[in-house]
Amino acid sequence: MSNTVISVENLSKAYQLGVINTGTFRGDVQRWWAKRRGLPDPHLKIGEKDHGNRYGETIWALREINFQVKQGEALGIIGRNGAGKSTLLKILSRVTAPTSGEIKTKGKIASLLEVGTGFHPELTGRENIFLNGAIMGMDRREIQRKFDEIVDFSGVETYIDTPVKRYSSGMYVRLAFAVAAQLEPDILIIDEVLAVGDAEFQKKCLGKMGDVAHEGRTVLFVSHNMAAVKSLCHSGILVHEGKLKLLGDIERVVDQYTSTSMELIGTWVAKQPDTIIDNQAGRIISVKVMDKNNFPATTLGLADPIIIEIKYRALKPGVILNLSIHIQNSHDVLVFASPSLSGEGWGGNPHDIGLYTGMVVIPGGLLNQDQYKLSIVLVINRSQAVEYFEKIVRFETVDFGEDRHGYYGSWGGVVRPKLNWRITKETDTEN
């Protein structure tokens, strides 16, 4: 007997752009007549562009997707925004129907696709637990048996008899995930919604999804957090522009995604607004990554130092401004953060009004071969962020072999520091 629980064959989904009609027969005739005479659409709002024949144009969100999922498998689904991941999950969850193709599933499916999926805002948390359980095919006795576990896992016991419209987005997700996971579905489908929760709850959810998979049930997990995907899933699929680009081992799929998904940008210049925000103390002007010769660069050797130059302007006299850099790798894992407080110059000292340059050097041999994202924070009085620009510069380090003495190959780990080793010969008393 086959242990395949999900079978997707030649799956395609098409959408049509724009408004298909005006809502009335008269309006449709007016639009058609204007188009025949080469006149603009009479139903356009002021300032709205006339897209002409783009109304009703077909866009394929998914095209000829084929894959199978085995019982007990944890499958990661990754890809860029707009690649078709959420559309695929909605079709698998029976939220929307495919345009063509076939899906076969075995067992009960629980889905968490958006914050508050399946929740009624006017009902309390308690009532929504029973509503969601019923939607997933559970009888009242089953839900009552699991009720205490659901509430305990979600951590919203204090608010369980409060209408969920008063819940924060994080509380929504906690309760929705608790219901979806604790009611023991055969297939658990989770979209990016876990990113709403705090770090502790995300870790708790990943542990629960791992338990679900180990119990012989199936998990489909969509996330842009590659570290989370790799920790949970053993296999994955890469979706690109609506097509299945790669299916296989999760390490291979993630490596393929991260190696092609990031555009390298070595220099960033801020767009200066016409007016300054009231009481703004400082502003970041530009960020630049340079090589050992002080030339702008996006690709650097592992053994070479990486120079980061940040220009910023103090807008008020006497304030203390500090810079902080945050380096993330291609899997969005924070490699390290470094504040200018630990350096020389103006770190920790009041600034006069004017232009300043901050420069920091990442020593050669520290970073492993990978692609990196640089975020910059400008901080006032050592605690309050004035400006924060996330992942504005992206560069890569490449192993050119200059410090490997002819040895090539992949080294594991987030960093690869060149440590000072000392090896001495001891007197061998046994010989």
C-alpha cells in the first residue's frame, strides 16, 4: 500500500488582471464603445491609468506543478515573494480551486495560512476553538479532550473568554497554531504566519511541528527563514515564477535558492527627503562596501579584509550618535552585530552639527563563503534608534584558495576564523 498522502499532478492556477466588468450592463457597453472609438475608459477614477486591454489578461500563478509527499514527511516550500507558494497551499487546503490539474490527499488537513484563518472576530477564543475543530471534522468530545492542551500551548488562558477581535496578531497566531496542531490532523499546512510570533513561540512551534512529523503525520511548511526550514524539513521544493524549479534534499534546495535569489549591491545612497522630521538628531547618508584597496566591491576573497564605510550627518548639536552594523548570512542567520561604541573617534561622544564618516573593517578569514546582508542602525544616546535600514547592502565572500595551500572544499559553520595555532613537538618517552 502506498504511503503517499499528497499527490499533485500537472497543477496550474490562472488569475485575471484588473476589473473584468463595471458591475452593470450599461457600464460595460459604455466601456466597450469608448474602446472602439479609441477614447479613454469613462469609468476610470481621476488620476488612474488606463490599462486598456490589460483588463482580463491571464496571469499564471502556478504552471504544471508535479510532486508527491509521503506520510510523515516534513516538506519545506521556498521561493521568492510572488513565486506561487501561498497559492499552492491554498489549493492544497481547498481554499481555492485549480484551473487545471489534479490533487489527491489522504486524511484530515489543518491549515494556518493567514493570521486568524477560520476565526470569527466576534466569537471568544473558547468559541473559536470549537468552531475551528468542527471545521476540521472533529466532534465536540474530541475538542473537549484537547481543549486544555490547546489553551496551555497558546498561552492565552487569561483571554480565552474574550472576543478574538481584541487579540493582538501574535495572540491570534498562538491560538490558531495551537488549534491546528493539537487537534491531530493527518496533514498540517503552515504558511509564513509564524513570523508574527515572538522568537520563543516560533521555537515552540517548530518543536511541535517536528513532533507532528515524528508521529507519522505530514507537515508542509512555507517560510523565508531558511534556518527554520532546514531545522524542521528534510526535503523541499523550490518554486520560481509559478513553476517547480527543484525538488529534493532540503540542503540542496536551500543552497539553490540562496545562490540565485540575492542581487549583490555594494553601495547604497539614501533618498533625502525635502524636509527633516521634527527633532531628528541624525541621518545616514550612504553605505559602501570596499575591498582592501578601498575600491567599491560586491565580491571579496575569504582571506581579504572587508571595509565598510558609513557616512552620516548630525542634525542637532551636542547629541551622542552611534552606528551599529548587523551582518546576516544567506539563511538570514545573524552572524554578528558590532556597535561603534567599541571603536575610536566619536563613539560615545557628543557630536557637533556636520558630516561624519564611520569606518569598520571585518578581518579577513572571519566570514565563511556565503552571501551576506548588511543592516545599519543609527542610535542616539546609546539606546534609541534614530534610523534603521535593513539589508540595504549585499555582498559575497568567495574562496579563491589563497589561504588554503591548495586544499579546496566546503567548510561548515557560519564563520571561519583564522585562529593562531601553536604546535610543538613533545619529548616522546615511549620511544
